[in-house]
Amino acid sequence: MMPGMPLALLLLAATAQVSQGRFIPEHRHLSARSARGIRKDSLDYHDLASWGICPAGMHQEAPDENLGTRNMCTPCTDGKDYTEYQNSLRSCLSCTRCKEGQEEVSRCSPTRNTKCRCKAGTFCPPDQPCEVCVRCKTDCPEGEELISSCNATADNLCMRPTGPPATQGYVGWVVLIVIILFSICIVIVAYCLWKKRSQDSTGGSSSSTSKAGVSLVRKVLKYSFTSSNQEVRENELNSRNDPAAEPILPPEESTPSRPRSTPTVFPTLIPVDQTEQETLQTAFDVFIEEVAIKDWEYLMRKINLVENEIQAARCDYYGVKEQNYQMLLTWHKKMGHSVTVNTLLEAMRTGRLTKEADLIQDLLLKRNIYMVRPES
């Protein structure tokens, strides 16, 4: 073999790896655990790969001993798998396939998972895992009206209509009374005419009877119009005097105000000795102890940890406690100094973990890790 031939073969193999879309980093190597304190967004592509961290849209491939390299990043396959963030996964995450009853909103790409939604006529609440799309209600219950139509995340919203003003009911009664009085007047007039004709046909005349009939009709008509107008005026006055129709005014000083229910205010916790950021990582162990395994990923999603970050912790670390700790550590680094232990407790209380949040708060106080802020 000619001198220098092994070196030429090695260079050709490296060129082939680069042409296949792989990245061969420098020979520096740090574990992901050693790189915790350094911001990843401040590193370039070579630094990330040398630490075993690949950018979004790629994953880490096993080192190639023949080339003498330690880490290589390989791109994900379009439409098949993806990674949304920097990672050290050995393989890309498989693209989600829309379930039966769902439709695809955006297709899967190397840096983004498939987005699905329920088809028209069905919905799935956004705060629940969408296992099956639920069919929307076709009609509102009796006595209710449609306020908003069904969409991919909410069912038809039906509500009872607000009742009509009291004056409308009174007007209906007034109209009914006027109709009845007019009917009575018509009957009386018809009777008087019939009486007059019958008397004329017999040859007699009774002017007094006809005058009495006409006088009676006039009185009835006058009474009907007077009573109807009076009722309308009374109804208007009643509606004005009705306290339900008046705007609510603030009570006078002499009138004792009724106590109003106020929302529950939880105490604000502050560290006893160390800074908030140091104490928060100490408190992570209490959260890991008290939150059930079945509720852990639910809590992580409540604090805006994405699926890729959750799965990365599951793949890279052994033991459930260590995995859960790394998830909290990822959240802490992602959110920065703006989050405190109160942020975690509030996220638990806004979901289904209120009892666990109260228990964790008591333990943090009993163990003298945190104390209640005096002004709270």
C-alpha cells in the first residue's frame, strides 16, 4: 500500500459523511449534565453537537468509531419524524397521525409535529386529552337559545333568554281587555238595532228604548277607552316605581351593606435563608414526592413544558424521580428568574391538583424551607 493511503481513505470517508447531511463535530465532549449551567442559545452548532446536543429537526446518532468521532447529528425525515427543540435524542420523535374523526391542519415536518383538530360537527375541549371527538349537540334544550355555534374546541353554547320587561306583559293584558270591551259593545249595538227593527215591524215605536240603548253604548265605549288608558298609565308608573327596573345605586351610609364573597387568597411564600432560585431547586424534591406519577405529565403541561422536553427527560435519565427532577430543571431554565415556587403552586391550584398544592405548601413551611411573606 502506498504511503499516505490510510489518510486519504479517512478523508474520503469524512467527506461522504458530510455529504449525507451528517455533522461531525470537534473532539470536545461534555455530558448534558455538565452543561446545565450554560445557556444553549448562546452556543453555535459545533458546540452543541460536541456536547451531544443537536438542533431542532435533527437527532444524535451513535458515534462512528471508524472515523474517530464522538457525536453526529442526523436530520429527521420529512413527514415521518421530527424534533422541535435542541435535543440529545438517539432518534427523532414519530409524527402524530390524526385519529379517526380528526382532520389534519398542518402536516408533519422535521421541526414540527402534525397538528390535528376535530372534524366539523364534533369537538374536543382544549384542557382535556383528546382521545375521541365528541359530537356537538344538534338542538338547544327547550326554553334556551343558541349563543355560539359548535367549533373544534367547544360545543354549542345555549342559554335561557332574558325575560321581557314587565310592561310588555301588562300591555298584553290591556289589549285583551280592550278587545273584550269592543266585543261587548258590538253585541249591545246589534241587540239595540234588532230591538228597534222588531218594534217598527209591529207598528209601535219606543224612542225611549233606542235612546237608552245608544246611551248605554256611549257609556261602555267611554268606559273602555278610559279604563284602558288608565291601565296603561298605571303600568307605566308601576314599571317606573318597580325597584327591579331601576338601576342599582350604591347603598347609603346608614344602610349596612351585605357581605360579598371574595375569592380565596393564598399566602405568598418566600425563602427562609437562600435566594429564591436556589431554594426553588431544593423544593423540587417536595413536589416530586407529593404529586402522583399519573398526574406528573399533566402538571408539566400546565407549566408549559412541551412534549419533546418531557420525552427528552424520559429518554436521557434513569429513574422516575431523576426524570421528574430534570423536567422541573428544564422548566426553571426555560422560564428564567420570573418563576418562583408560588408559580408552581398556582398552576396546581388552577387545575385538578388543589389538595396536593395545599399539602406541599404546608410541608415547605414545616420543613423551614419557605415562610409566609408578612404582608400577605
